[in-house]
Amino acid sequence: MPHRFSAAFGRKSLTAVAVATVAIFSLTIGILAALPEPRANIQFPLTPGQRSELDPRLAAAGLLEEAGLAGEFSVVLYDSAEDRYLLSHRPDDVHFSMSVSKILIAVGALRSGADPSTVAGMISRSDDSIANELWGVVGGPAVIEDLVKEMGLEHTAPSPDWGRWGDVSISASDVVRMYEFLLAELPEDDRTVIVDAMAATTELGADGTDQTFGIPTAADGLDWAVKQGWGCCKPDRFLVSTGTIGSDRRYIAAIFGAWDEHEVGEVQAAREMTAVAELLVGALPEPP
């Protein structure tokens, strides 16, 4: 299968260890064999201390390879307290942001004096009509260019088509940096509007799409705040699940998935996203 994501290189380094760590993950063979009904609460067959010694790239690659999913994935799980990745697979690949770019729009809109309740509705319901309105308020691609510099994003850029905010390009590693900025550097009032709206993500988006795939379902029972995204026909089907996990917003996760839309339907794609998110939740230290 040809790659649907284009590669780039990022700034965050990952500690290399022996390739033999992949063998540890042979114990996970078959954990997703039940697709399209992936099992919940998948756990690593290792203690948290053992998991901390594993190379995050090798660990993620081993898990995804054994899962045998139909989609292509770019995945990160980041510990903001320890400034390190717990899992990382193709973190710097560049792909469409879809509605995840609404976070950038929200930052610019709040700074421009937009009604916080309007901004919150755009986030929680993933409301495209509000995004279209606020895109004009923030100057369209200009807000992306400004925030790329301010947040230190390396793989993010606006679409050359002025109105296509969903075609903003971004990487999973840039999602981590975006959330770090949101949680640590954005003024509290603006941060509260955006993060509270993410934590109040509705079951159905404004267009009727089920937003519970990925992190919300996999992290059921845990505190989470997410921004989801979806799209198709470019020519592939895309789903994006990003957000924070844990009561202190310590863990940042991002999953980008792409499928041949002629071979994989919406239901299977959503279930595969949730299955990958379960792997991430299973990699969290105890307690999460």
C-alpha cells in the first residue's frame, strides 16, 4: 500500500535502544483480531517501569504491526510532565488537519474578541459554519502562519486555497507542541474556553458525524479533552483523534488514520481508530 502521508523531520529526539524490544510486543499478537469489535482496556504485558525503558518508536511500530489494521496511522502518546514520548509512530508525517485546525482558529478568534460561547460551540460540536465565520475574523491563513511561529510548529502550514481551513497541513508532533502551548502558555481565560469545550465534545458533531471514535471511547472512565476530525475523497478517508488524557491533562495523544475509501467504510475506520487509541491508553503509566 503506498503511503498516504508525506514524511518530514521534527525536533523532538527519541532515545534509541535495542531493536530487540520489538520482540517483547510479540505478546500482543492478536489483541485486535476481533475487529471490527476491538476489545476495550488493552494493557501492555509489562510493568510501568519496564515500559519506561522501551524505545517509543519501536514499541508503537511493534503494536501496530501485530494489530494488522487496514489503515495507515501516524500516532503519538506524549508525557508532558517528563517531556518524552511513550509511543511514537511516524510522528513527523504531514497530513490534513481536518477540524483539528479549529483549535488554531479558536486561539486567533478569542484574541480578536470573538464571543467565547461561539468559539466553544465551534470546538465542542465541531461546527463548520462557525469555523467558516471565524476564519474570516482571524484573517484566514494569516492566523495559521502567525501561530506556527509563536507555537514553534515545524510541519504546519495553511492550504494554498484561502478558504480551506480543513486542509491546513500538520503533523502529530506539531499537535503535541500545539497542545503544550495551549495548556502552558495561553492565557488562562482563553485556555479555559477551549479546553472546557474539548472536554464537552458532543457525541454527534454539527454535521451529524459520530465524534466518539478514538480517544473518547478508548479513554472511557478517564478525564479527556479532545478535538476530532474527519474527511474523505482526497482520495482517501481520513479520521483524526487528538487530545489530552488524565485529570491533570498530563498525557497528549494524537492519532491520524487514512484508508482507501473504496475498501474501508466509516464504521470500520472508526473502530480501527478506537483500537489504536486503546493501545495508547494501555501504554499509560499507572495510575493514568
